[in-house]
Amino acid sequence: MSRKAIEQAPAGSAGQSRSARVGMLTAGAVVAVETIWLALALPGAALVSDLGALIVAGWAALACVGAARRHPRPLRRFWLLLAATMLLSLAGRALWTAQRLAGQELPHTLPVGLIFTASLLTGTVAVLCALTAPRTSLGRALALLDGVIVGLALIPIGWLLLFRNVALADLHEPLRHAGLLYPLLDLMQLTVLVVVIGPGRPIWRPLTLLGASLTIRAVADAMYVSWMAAGTYQTGTLVDVLWPLSYLLIGAATLLPAPQRCHQGEEAGEAPLPPWWRVTLPYLPVGGVIAAALLARDISGHSPLPVFLALLALLAALAVRQILAANENLRLVGRLRQLAYVDQLTGLPNRLAFIRRLRSALGGAQPVAVLLLDLDGFKQVNDRFGHTTGDNLLTGLSSRMRGAVADDGMIARVGGDEFAVLLTGPAATPEGLAERLLASLRPSAGEEVVGVHPSASIGIAEYGPQHESYTDLLRDADIAMYAAKAAGKSAYRRCTPALRESAVSRAELIADLRRAVDEQQLHLEFQPIVDLATGTVRSAEALVRWRHPRLGTLTPGRFLPLAEETGLILPIDRWVIHEACRAAATWQDRVPAATVAVNIVASHLRRPDLIATVTEATAGAGLAPRALTLELTESALIEGSAAVLDRLSQLRELGIRIAIDDFGTGYSSLSYLHRIPATELKIDRSFVARLSEDTRAYATVEMVTRLAGAYGLGVVAEGVETERQHDAVAAIGCVQGQGYRYGRPTALDELRTVLARSAPATVADVAESDLTLT
């Protein structure tokens, strides 16, 4: 679109809006003038009423055409059908007026009746095309049937109240009898509108005006029929104002703005449940129909022919509706079954369907095996690329796995990134199918995108005498799957008695670990960190040990990974921080320069209560914050968010030291050293161990030492065990060292003895240490 067109668009829209308002005011003035004219019974009242209806109907038709041009495509059919309805009303009224002026008092001719009936049909179709109308053909058919049923049910009632008095009027022409059906057709259309508006949906405002228009027209037609039956109707009375007023409301509806979201396919959610009155709407008049049919019987005991025919038509409509409702119920049952047993993302059977099939298979005579498959690294895909990419990946991978399984078994999605395969009979071996599944997940040429095609770990379990139920079989498959992950991923493992026993032991160890803190089974050992130049103990790292009542003393490598998996690491970390601060406070009076170092995990670093934990621990022990060093792994710091970095800055403002542990083993980056308020780097033991025979390791340690000096950071070489390693790190320029060369982890009493033998630190030493490590 050109700039000129863009600039002119608002002016055009404003012009259309102004023109519509002027038309509305003009049509309203016509209705007002007609009302006054007829109320005062001025001359030519019949002609004025006809002209008023013609003018307003013509304006309403033009207004609907304009609305169809202004509104989005999904609404155009609605407005065009309303325009056709108004044009048919205009044509019918024009023919009525012409015939009346030609000498017919009340021209109930066939063309007039057909035109007005056609207008009712187009109006009903327009309602069924409204924004809130049912989406499906079945839904629209049910809405239309509801209106038909209500209309047919009103025929006996209408006959009882009005039609039985037809004989009192001079209504010998059949077309006049047909004209008496207009109010019933109006009520049918109004019923369809009530159904279309529907419960639980935002009401589209044009439908409210359309409902008011239909109500006014139904009242006008009912009064016309009543007076016609009594023989008292005359043209040019106030009742004639109601028809142009109904047209005016339809025109007014065109002035309302279009909804912001009007695409019929947008709503993905399920339709709300209808209220009771909506379900019973077509059946509510039935009781009145029966009573009216009985009361409308003539002296001979027979029902009038129109009443009898209406009852037959009503029964037929109710039968059709019941058939359609039954069909809809069957469709809903199928939909519910699909929701219950099918995964909506991948189209595979879900966990419930898998368990049902598994339980059924266990009752047969054929061998049964379960393969449990978990995608490796799928969480990273969601984290890096978002859940939409993850969903697309799951859909593609599930299609591949479905093809790999083929007819040999049943594959289901039983979790977020977890799938299960059920094998029954000798069609394929579990190991062969596992290899086919792994092969199907390997990226083909052109798909080698890091992190987008995760591998899988597969656990295999076959049903046997050791399994009491399907849950035991699934448990064994889960055990084998975790063994495959531990073996390096992209692998499969069969559950064996050894694996099962190991899993049981692991579960028991986790249960024991939950009681370890409360029952004071944990204790600390301390490993010295020395000044390489003087041999003075500068610090000690607190290392947690577990005195297991049955297994003896366990090292951190045995239970801390379990603690991280189960979330128990947080209370353990808090206990270690408090105990380490209390221990360090016991040597501060003799060796004030010696600090204590504590390892904390990344999950603790992300918790906002870390600051409170540290301040409570130092204050409770009476320990200066500068005497505590928190050691964090490099990867945990790199992945830290802005909140984590802010938390580290608060710790440094309190005086707490920050050490980067195992430096060089993570995703080392110079950029994060600018952001993290660290005080020292701890060179990983893997580099120190290779110093004597690996020139690259030597260069790495030397580079890290120089880097730390450039950033004003202290350096601790970890894992120094031999004299040669000590000489190497000292020659490179490392300030401090830690390892068996200087002392093994020991109890607090023994550490205090070592500290006492160490050269006492002076106030100057403390100040120098602060300058070096800060």
C-alpha cells in the first residue's frame, strides 16, 4: 500500500462512519415521524405506514451491505444474508403496498406470502452464520431443529388462543391462513438465535439488537394475527410502526464495531457445557402442546387438521433431533476415548492405554517384554530453542520410532520425553528392537545440529516369575533404563538381578540419607590449604562425611550425587555451612588469618535464602564474614542468571570470599570472569596431576596463574600429591596449594594441632592476605 493510500484510509473510514450515522439518524427520524402521524390519526395514515416501512427497510439493506464491505471475511456472509432479508422485506412490502393501492384491502397473495417467507428463511440462515453460531453442520442442524420444534409446538397453543376464532373473520382464502403462521416462524427464528448466542461465550453485540428486532417483529405479527382473526385489523394504526422499528434495529446493528478476533477457527478450546435450560429448550413446550391439543378438539372429539398435522410434524422433528443427538453423543464418546487413550501431541497411545494393553498381555500365554525409552538431553532442547521446537522434535522422533517398531509391538508416549514399547510373542527380540529404535533416532545427512537430535537410553525388562504385577515389570525397565544412562547414554541395557539389587540398595541409601542430618550421622573433615612459599596453613576446606550405621564412613562421592538428585543437598549444604563456621571460630583466636572453605551446589546458589543462611551461620558462630569462602563450580557460575550474579555481589559486600572450584574443566570463558565477583581460582587436580609429563597441562596451569594475576585473583592448585608437583606449581607462581602433599582430610582436633604448629599469623599477615585474595 502506498503512503498516500495509508494516509487516506482513516479519512475514508471516518467518512463511511459519518455516512452510516447520518443514515441512522434519518431512518430514526422517519420512524419518529410515522409514530406521531399514526398516533394523531392524520390523513393518509395507511400510506404513511407503508412508506415508512419501505424507507427504513431500504436503508437497513444498504447499511447491511456497507457492513459486509467493512467487516472481515468471516462476517461478510452474515451481513449479506441480512441485507438479502431486508431487500426481501422491502420487496414484499412494496408489492403489498402496490396491491393495496390497486384496490385490495388486505392483499394476501401468493407472491407476497412467498417473499415474506423467503425473508424469514434468509434471516434464519444469517443467524446460523453468526460469529457465535455452531462450527459444525451437525451443530447448525440441531440449532435449526430446536427452532422448528418450538415453532411446531406453538401451533396447537396458537390455535387454541387465536386460530380457533378464525371462523369469526372473513378468512376464506388459504393464503390468509398461511399468513397466520408468521408469528410462529418469528418465534422459530428467535429460538435459533437464542441457541446461537450460546452459553459461556462473549455475546456478540449485533445479535442482541437482532434479538430485539425479532422480538418486536414477533409481537407485531402476533397482534396482526389476533386482530385479523377478530376482524378488527386496520392499516395505518400504531401497530404498523413495529415493523419499521424492527428494521431500524437491524440497521443500528451495522454501526457496532467488528470484534478484534473474528476468525471462526481461532478458538481451540472446548465449547462450554450448556445450562439445563439450553438442553431442555426444544422439549419444554411439549407439555403445553399435549394440553392445547386436547383443549383444541372440536365437538366431535377430533383435533383440527392443522393441529393434527402440527403434532405429526412435531413428532417427526423430535425423532430427527434425537437421531442427530445420538450421533453427536457417539462422536463425543469417540472424542473422549481419544482424549483418554491417545497422546494429543504425537498421536501415539498414552500411558493409560499402554498400561491397559500391558495388563491384558500379562494374562495371556505369550512372552511379554517392555522397553522403556528416555530421550537424552531433551531438556536442553527445550531450554535452548523453546517448547515449540521441543514439541516439533517430539512429533518427528515419535514418527520415526513408530516406523521402527512397525507391527512388532505397541509404542506409547508415557511421559514428557519418555516412551514405552510393549512386545508380545516371538515377532522380534527386545535387543533387536532396541537397536532399531536407536538407529531410527540417529540424525540423517544434513540434520547434524547440536542439541536438536537427542539420543536415547533404553531399558529392557521381560516378564517372569519374579514379577507379581505390571508395576514390577515397569520398575525393572526403569532400572535398566537408568543403567543405560549411566553407561554413557545412546545405549540399551537389560534388567538383571544385579541391577535390581543395586537399585534396591540405592533406594535404601536414599531413605537412610533422609535421616542422616536429623540423627547427626554427618560430620566434617578438614583438608589444609597452605601457602606454597612458607608452608603456613592459610585455610582449610570442609569436607562432609557420612557415618552410616551399617556401611561405615561414606565419602561425598558415594552420597552427594544422590542428595542432589533428591533435593536433600540443600539441608546438607546448610548444615555444612553452619558447622564449618562454628569450627573456624574455634581457631580464630590463635590463627586469625586462617579461613574455612565450603562447597555449595548450583541449586543452592539459585535460592534467594542463601544470603540469610550464610549471615546466620557466621553471626551465630561469631565468625567474621571474611573468614568464610564459598566454593562454586565453574559451570554453575556460567549458567547463573542476573539474580544469581546479584546474590554473589551481595555476598562479596558482606565480606564473604568466592572461589571458582575445578577451574578449567567447565566451559571456560573470559567474559564471565568480568561479571562474577570471585576472589580466587582453584586449578583442577586433573591438570596438576599431569604437570610432570604433559606440556599442555603445564601451559594450562601457567596460563591460569597469569590470568588470575591479571584479574587480581588468588590461585589454589588442587590435588598436589608429590614433591615434583609441588615444585612445579611453586615455580609457575601459584600462591597456595591443596592436596595429600600438605595433609589429608582430618578431624577438627587434628587440624587445630596442625594450625598450632604452623607459623602464627600476625596482623600484617592478615592485611596482606586480604589484599591478595580480594
